[in-house]
Amino acid sequence: MSPVSLVDLACELVAINSINSTLVPGAPGERAITHTVARWLASRGVDAAEVASGEPGTDRPSLLCRVPGTGGGRSLMLYAHTDTVGVAGMASPFAAAVRAGRLHGRGAYDMKGSLAAIMRVAAEVAAQPCAGELWLMIVADEESDSRGAEAVLAELARRNVRPDACIVTEPSDLRLMIGHRGFATGTIATRGRAAHTARRDEGIDAIAMMARIIVALEDLDVRLNAGAGHPLLGHGAVVASLVRGGTEIFTCPAACEAQFVWRTLPGQTRAGLTAEVERLFDSLRARDPRFEATLDWRLWRDPMLVDEATPVVRAVADAARAEMENTALVCAAPWWTDAALIQAAGIPSVIFGPPGGGIHGLDEWVDLEGLAQLERIL
């Protein structure tokens, strides 16, 4: 079979619309790209098993792929996800345009360039096997609820397989990332009483109550960012990112809802964060007895941190130094990744991916020479 270049394969993947259908209702999801990847790998001797992701009946497949070793070596897993965020405002999101050494298009950086690289690595290992096994974890739904990663990890557990290490090839600009903060998402709801806006004395403004909460959360964020912070992961953060309230312009709003994200550090617990929010509620209730609010947590994801002495950390660092000069010291990722779930499953993990820009933005791109360096390092 004639070889397919890294650039051509990355372009082919970017050209496939794989917008996460949880984020954008009506989007196609990951079915088409998963079938393309599975066929490409199978034709090159890589066993690619489809794993159902999410609730029964949903069309959100992931892949667990295996290249057997000759025996006696350690096993390694390489990770990429197939889904992307939406494309609102982008002129040609799937055109896969190459300009000045960059591949532009939705998913080029996050993370179809990396996906192309690990596919080619797997094909090369299948042609010239190593002592140890190589696994690929290619998942759906990373951009929303990580249902693909959870499903593939469950399949590994069902098979009683635990690779010795994992390299998560999320964008890292060829920096070796050994951790990141966790996050929690939740909803705060305030309750008021509807009334005509001309008779405010008869109503309770739920939006005004929410405004006090948002100011209090902003003050809390300032406190979280005071002091030295974690030596690698930095500070926590809390942001109210989506607010809805009211029914019509001449009616005092009886309800308001704010969704928020809390970036967490090792040692922080759901019980501790709940107590922090309840103290906030108590202080606002003390100021105004009419204040009424509830807290509902939606999603909790733990932080991730791997010891620098772990063999996979040393192996990636050594390989990177052999390829590049002035290799940066280890650092942490600014966002959460599925590496936390993989690490929690007992598989030591690092994050190492290509350089690029425009992540989740209108002009997303991956640097093609950096992507080639990533492939050589892997």
C-alpha cells in the first residue's frame, strides 16, 4: 500500500465534520471520522475495535486499537479524540487549507493533527513490531462529557488490560505537561416573585439576587488567585459563564439561573466547594432575608498530576531532547484533559502534542513542522 503523508492524512481528517453533537444539537458527531480512522488502521494491520460511547442507542463510537508486540517489552498507549467544537463564524471550517507551513481548519490543532500522527505511528509499528504492545485510544465526546474515554477505559478493564503508560497528544506546543487542574460545573438558581415592574414592592427580583451572587463569585475568584498557588498547577478559579433569567420585559423576574465552572486543585473536594458556596449564600441571606438560592453540581473532574520520576515522563523528555534543542522543562496544561481519567485508571499519563493556535477560535491551525516533530518523537 502506498504511504500517505502526514499532511495529507491530517487534511483528510480535518475535512470530515465531526462536531460534537452534545455541544451543537443536530451536528453529525463522530461516526464518519471513526469509520474513516478504523478503515485506515485496519488496512495497515492495526486491530481497531469499535467501542460504544454513552447511552445505548447513541451513535457516538470510539476506538480501542492494538498492535501486538514481539514479547518482553512495556506497553504504551497513545491518545487522541475525534470530536471538535462548533464552527459558528468560520468561513470554511473543513477546507483544510495549507498556508505558510500551517494547516488551517476546525480540529487541525485540537486535535486531528495529533490523531494523524498517532495513526501513522501505529501503522509503522504494525509493519515493524516493537517488543511491547502499542495501544491507541481514539475517543468521542472529549469536548463535552468524556463519555468516549470512560467507555474505552471500561473496555480495557473488561479485558483486564492496563498499559504501562499513556501519552495524551492534546495540544501542548511540544512542551511536556505532567498535570492540570480539575474542574466542576454547576448551576445556581435564585428564586423571586413575579410582579408588574410598576409594582416592584409586590415582587422579588431573582436577577438582582443573582447579580449579588455573581459579584460574590468574582470576589471569591480574586481570593483564589491570591498567594503563591500550587507550584505547578497555579491557582483555582471560578467563573459564572452562562446566565438566564426572566420571562418578559414588564414582569419582575421570578427565577434566574447561572451556570459556572470552578477550576480545582489537588485536595479540593465537592463537600468543601459546597460548603464555600453555602457560606456565600448565608452571607447574602444575612443581608436580605428574601434571598433564596440553590446549588446543583453537574460534572466533577479531578485534577491530574504525575510524578516527574515516572518512566513515561523520562522517556518522553529524552525523546524530545533527541529531536529538539532547548527542550522546555515540564509544565502543566491550562485546561482539563482526559489524561486525568486515564491516570485515575492506574495508567501513568503525560500530555505532549504539537504547536499551533486558534484553539476553539475562528482561525484554528497546527504547525506542520511541529506536527512532524511530534510524530518523530512518538
